[in-house]
Amino acid sequence: MISNQILQSTIDGLKGITRTDICVMDTEGKILATTIDGAEQYEDAVLAFVSSPADSQAIQGYQFFKVFDEHQLEYVILIKGDSEDVFMIGKIASFQIQNLLVAYKERYDKDNFIKNLLLDNLLLVDIYNRAKKLHIETEARRVVYIIETKNEKDTNALETVRSIFSGKTKDFITAVDEKNIILVKEVKPSESYDDLDKTAKVILDMLNTEAMTKVHVAYGTIINEIKDVSRSYKEAKMALDVGKIFYSERNVIAYNNLGIGRLIYQLPLPLCKMYIKEIFEGKSPDDFDEETLTTINKFFENNLNVSETSRQLYIHRNTLVYRLDKLQKSTNLDLRVFEDAITLKIALMVVKYMKYMEQMDY
């Protein structure tokens, strides 16, 4: 169904051209858009016209016209005046709104198709048949972006994304849940993953400034056939989750840049618990105090460099060595030894993953 705002904009434009007042009503005589004052007084006349077999009719100095959608009556147009010119304007208005109905229906059908494509709800043969009917290219480079908004049903964010890509008819913008906006974007042959990252940052900046919304943007890998759109979508979903768990400081996450987080995310929880028990012998990294955790993280940030870490922590080198010795006694892991450092780094990431999965279960 066409929005009342679009209908109002359409008849305002027609009035500006023809200088003739127009009103659009539904089949129950309720006003949807109008430039006529007091049009509600014609509700009974509209109801009588709806019941009549005529497609157009002149009543009480007004012309009435019916607008159908595949033989189903959708709208009644009321135009002030009963001359031949007014009749012609009514026909033009009916034709314009009829075309809007067709366009909106096609847009709805495309949106529905893209949603089912993303969610893997279509058979392979149906994908190609429906794509052909909707005039969607089946062989084109595409990538799926997921834009996660802070608030549910963020219409400002959705409209901002649509405004960025409104001129690109081969891109599709939809939503499959309350918080995520999905962009299926066509990728030019010359575009690389660096270009995809730039697009993600443009979306991020626009939503921060235009919609005043904090978002996370994740994207999958480039695919070449329409049947693989769901794969790129699943990759983007994984990137979003992995980013939340391991790279919370990043606002843009690419599936092809997840590092070791991708491996840990796919581990079964029983195996993770076994690993943590093996490394910490029944203890947990949650038992580490804030000072110890800060020391560990800063040591990793500085590539196990003792001098640089102590400088950034504003502590004496010997104090840092003392802390590392203390950690070694409690965990049997010496962070100055590369293998032990890697073991602890993975263990801390596994703990993050386990916590995230436990929260998702609640």
C-alpha cells in the first residue's frame, strides 16, 4: 500500500500543475490525502460510488474515479469540477496513482524476495525464476552488509541508509529483525575489499551525524551469484558476533579480517570449558584482579616488550617483572615466553566467548 505521505505529495504536485483540487479516499470513504477543504462531507457519496458498477461518475459538481490494483478496488479519487478538462485531470491522477501501486508492489515483491534469499527460504530453481521475473541480475558481484542499530526499529537509521543508496537501483535495503538493517550491495569489478571498508565507514559516519545513531557495521565476502547472497549474509552475521566478543573497540568488522576470533567462535562450549580447566587447573581468569588484567593486556599490546609496557603503565621495570613473576606462580605461565603468552591470550579469548554465549542463552 502506498503511504499517505506519498499520496499527498503526488496530489500536491498535480494541483501545482493543473490548479485543480484533488482528494484520495479509501473504499470506506476515509480521506488519505487531500487538497480539498471539507472533503469528509462526501463520505456517503463515495460509499455509494464504491457500490456502483461505474469506473467514473459526476456527482454534485465533483468527478469521482476508481483506482484498481489487479481488479481490486483500492482508492477513490475525488476532483472538484465537472468539465471535460477536469475529467481528463482525473484520468491522469488515476493513471499516476495506478502506476505508483504497480511500483510499490514490485518494490514489496523484491523486498520479500531478498528477505527469503537472505534467510535461505528458497529452492535453487525458485531463486533464479523469481529473480528473472523481478528483473534482478543473477550473476553480479555482491556483498551483504549488516548495520546493527542501538535501538530497535530505528526508522531514522533505515531512512538514512536508504538515502545513501537511493540512486543505486541494483542495491537492496531491507530488515529481517528489529535491530539490524541489511544492505545487499552490488560491487563493481574494479572494487576491492578496501573499497568495501570505505563504504562501511561512510555508512557509519552518516548514521552518526545524520541519524545521531551509534551503530556497528559488519560485512561478508564478495559473491558472484545470487544464490550465494545468503552465504555472505551468514558471514556478516558471524563477523558482527565475533566483533562484539573480541574486538569491541571496532565499529566496522569484515568477515575476512576476524583472525583467531573466527576459530574460537566455532569451538563447541564443552571443548572450551575443558581447555580452560586444563590451562588454569580449576581456576578462572575472572579471579584476576584489575591490576593483573591491565598488565596482561598492555603487555600484549606492546608485543611482550617489558620496557615499553612499564613505560606506558607508568611503573618501574622491576615492578612489571614482579607482576609477571606473580602471574607465573599462579598460572604456571610466563608471559615473557612466547608459547606461554599465546596460551594465555587464547585462554582469555575463550573465556570472553564462553561469557558471551552464556549471556545469549538468557
